[in-house]
Amino acid sequence: MILEYINAYSAGVIALWATWCILSGKVRDGVVGKIIYAVIALSGYAILARSERMFFSPTIAGTTLYVSLALAGARHWFMVTYWPQTKIWLCHRLNCEHCLHCDKAPDGAERRDK
């Protein structure tokens, strides 16, 4: 019985956190990030709203919650680890005027001049 309460509280906290991420102006994850947070929030609320036992039977809502959390984590990891270098590479490939003339290159990356 205690595990069921822990599972319910965890799902509630995750759902509240994801709702805050959607509504807060401080979280700037773009459209894809907001969609992932919306799926996390909806599946967390679905876990809380169902009437059957929470811990013993896997459901679509639970699986969706865990998969969306995994996607949010993978996206966050990519954005923190590889996005600055990927952005520089894209700017060089696309000849982006804004990026090519920016003086602030992360991690000492070189900018080429036209």
C-alpha cells in the first residue's frame, strides 16, 4: 500500500513540474520541449485519475510517462552537451549572417569571415 502512495505522489510531483515547465516563462525549451512537457503532464494526471491499482499493472499512461521523461532527459542532455558545437557547425554550413559575425563563440570556436 505504501508503494502505491509513493507512486501516486511521484506521478503528482512529475505532473506538477511538467505543468510548471509549460506555463513558466523561465523555461525556454521551444515548441518540441513544451510538447514533451505537455505529454509528461497529461500522462502524470492520467496515472493519478485512474481507479485501479497503480503499482502492479503497467498501463499505457505509465509507459507514456516514462518514455516522455526519457525523451526529455535525452533532449536536455543533447542541448547541454552537443548543441553549441552543432549550432556553430550549422551556421558554418548555412552561411548564417548572424552567427558568422558574432564575436561570442562558445568554447573558443573559430568563426570564419566572408
